[in-house]
Amino acid sequence: MRFLWRTSLPYRVTLVAVGLTTLTVLVVGLVMGHAIARDLYSSRVSEIVSEADRAGTAARAAFAAGAESDETVLTSLRQQALQTASEQAANSRGYAFYRAPQTSSSVGLQNIASDVQVAELITDELRTAVRGDSENLHYQSVALPGREGEGDIPGVIVGTGVNVPTVGMFEYYLVYSLEGSQQTLDFVQRTLVVSMVILVLLVAVIVGAITRAVIRPIRTAARASLKLADGELGQRVPVRGEDDLGVLARSFNQMADNLQRQIEQLEHLSKVQQRFVSDVSHELRTPLTTIRLAGGIVYARRDEFDKAFARSAELLHDQIGRFELLLNDLLEISRYDAGAVEMLRKPNSLGAIADDVIGSMSQVALDHGVELIFLEPERLVEAEFDERRITRVVRNLIANAIEHSEGRPIVITVDSNATAVAISVRDYGLGMAPNQAEHVFERFWRADPSRKRTMGGSGLGLAISQEDAQLHGGWLQVWSRPGMGSNFRLTLPRTAGDSIVSSPLPLEPEDAGAESFQAPSYWGYVVRRIGAVDDPDLPEVSNHTPSAGEPPASGASDHQGDPQ
């Protein structure tokens, strides 16, 4: 029911309509039932009072006809008077004739009642009212015993005073049943209940039908919008009528036409741009090769030139290399955009690749005065991936760390778990704000545009690395804080096509809150340092394998990551 309430608008509208209708008919039914019951009771009581008044008048007249004092004659006269009154009160169920307590006549005239039940129904309150005002009629509602096996039925007792000459005042009571009125009221109430139930059901059916009729075009538009979002740009909504739903359908179709036209234009522009980048990159390779060969000859003979020409030859050689790197990155990006990337996956050691990259970049690190600390577990860290692409990712991460390390150490850590292998590159440079870290994998984006590049680069390295990681079904993530440095983590599945449950390395470093550089926990890792520098904050470390009873490696525990 909760699911329908959350997901079905017709269900909610129908349920609310039924609830409000039920509440309304209940209130109306209660008011009508109360009004009908009051009217039936008032009408019936008026009839009963009129009849009882006639009976009381007849009894008084019969007693006034004779002024006897003999008890036997009075008893006969009473019988005659009650008989005459009963003829006038044909609808009564019984009577009672009681001597008033203040009567002091010596003539004995005993109390009489049609049956014992009638005598038991007369209350002291009613008798007191009759004795206090014997000229008028007084009535009281009572519950009359019903037939055997049935409950009580409503009734009314009417009382008045009757003066018997020579004897005194007597109380005359008539008992009336309201069973007929109750049956009428029960019938009316049953009719009201049945009518209310039918009305509620009709409202539910009508509201449900109307809501479904209104919702059907909206659902059609919703399905069309979902298909449109999935790329079916030719999806349209049927237009019926000139009402609001028709206006909605026409507006949706107009929006879909504009969206399709714009998307097609963007796709065309994207294809033109991709083709332009690809064509220009390919066309530039031939003259670049010629320039590189010519520049190489000039660079090889720079010692024969004076200092100005020699420096120009060196600058030419460096810029040609940078141009070639940029051209290769543009070609790679164009392949990703065109969906023409091919991978060669096979079992490889991530630790061996990291070791090779560190060895190839050790001289660069030394030139920048940066120490590289490589942490690798003794167990083999293997996974299925494209060696060339992952090597490029690791090289980009380490080069980026050297570029922004501010001369501080860089810690490269490799580890694995049951589902994934990972490498993290931690630097202690200036770091980035969270809003800057969100854009770090965008093409040509730089955190500080005014900062001078010391290692060249095309500005596409991290963007290509992100594409390579996603191509392998892995994650490339970054943690960075101003003044605390950055930590880039690459996580790859051990087996191609498998999902990564968690990363074996934490994204947020253990020393993230430290005010100055602190060496991480090295338990369980083989440590290798390249380009050691004197740093009082960096403790001495050596290759160490934990013995029995020592704590496990900090990288051995799984760390849940957020896939990019």
C-alpha cells in the first residue's frame, strides 16, 4: 500500500477522494439520521399526547357523571371510566390508575394497573410531576420489554391527574410503544447506510476513471521522455484534442524536436571537432618528424656553435619533444572520443610497473630535489590490465606529484586484496581545495594557471589517465587539502570484467591531519628510497618484514572507495 501511495498518482487521488467523500457522507448521514429520529419522535409523541389527552378527558367525564360514595359503586364506575378512556387510547399498551398520596377520603379505592410491568415502568419523577400539575399531561421516555428473545423497545408513558368526586385526586398513566417509529427509523438508517456505501463506491469508480483518463496521456509523455533520455530522439507523444493535455503533448513534441535538432547539431560538431583533431594530429606528424630529425642534427652539433646558437638548439630540441608529446596526447584523446581504443590485457605485476616507472623518473626526481619512497608488499601484486596504458597512468601520477611536491618526499604505495590492486601516489606539496580537486581530471585544467610548468606536459595527462582507468573498469580518485598535499589512488580489478568491492589502499592518507610530514606505517612493506635527501622530519626507514606477533600492514585492510 505504501508502494502504491508513493508511485501511483491515481491511487493517491482516488484514496483521498474516497476518504473525503466517506467523511462527508458520514457527517451528512449523522445529521440526517439525528434530524429524522428527532422528527419521528416529536411527531409520534404529539400523536400520543393528543390521544392521551382525549383518554384523560373521557375518564374525567365518566367520573364526573356520578358522585357515589359507596366503594362497590365507585369500583364499577372506575371500571366504566377506564373502559371509556381505553376506547379513546386504542394505541396504548397498558394503563395504571393510582391514588394520589394526599387523598384523605375514607372511601377505599385501590390502585390498579393493566399488568405488573406497567407499574414497574412508572418512575417517581413522573409521579411527582403529575401530582404537582394534575391539570396537564406529562410524559417520559422509557424502555419497554420486548418479545421473548428480543431486546427492549422504546416507549413513552403519559400521565395526568383525574379527580374522582367524593374520593379525591388519582393519577392516570398510559403506556405507548414507539416500536413502529423505531422500525421506520431503522429502515431510514439502513437506507442511508446503503446509500452512503453506494455513493462512496460510485465516487471511487468515477474519480478513478477520471484520474486514469487524465493520467494516461501524462504517463504516455513520461514514457516518451524516458525513451528520449535513453537516446531515442524520434520519440513523440500523440496529440489528441485542444485541451490542456493536448497543449502538453504539443509542447512536449516541440521540445523533443528542438532537443533532437540541437543534439544532432552537437553530434555533428563533435564529430567535426574529433575529425579535425584527428586529421590535424595525423597531418602534423609528418612535418613534425622532419622538424625533429632536422632539430636532432642541429642539437647534436650544438657544441660547434657559439653559446647563443647552442642555447637556441637546446630550446628547439626541448620544445620539439614537448610538441611531440602534445601531439601524441591529442591523438590518444581523439581515439577515446571516436571509441576506437583497443586494449591488450594480460596478467601483469603492478609493483613491477611502478618500480620501472620510478627507475625511469629517478633522475627527474633528483633534478627537483625530491625523494621517492616506494612501498611494496612482499607478495606479488598481479592483475589483468594493459601494461602500456597503466604504465602511462603511473608515470603521469608520479610526474604530476614531482611537479607539485615543492621539494618534499613522495610516497608511492602498492597493495592488493581479494578483488583489486591499487597504487597511491602521495605528495606533500601545496594541495588543492575540494572544489579544485573536482576538476583535476578535466582536459587542459590547471589549479593555478599562473604556475609555470617545470616538466613540460600537455595538460591532458590526468584526463587520459582517467579514461585509461575507466576503460579497465577501475577507479582513479584524488584526495587533496590545501597545505597538506594530495593523494592520487588508482584501483584496478584483479580479473578483467570483475567488480571492485573495495580498494586495498585508503584514499585519505593516515597522516592527513598532521601539521608536518610524517612517515606512514611501513609494517609489512618492502621500502626502497630513491634520491634520499636530508630531512629532519623524515625518520630513517629500512626494508622490514613483520615477525610473528607484529601488527599487519596498514595497507592490508580494505578501504571502501567511491567509483568515479
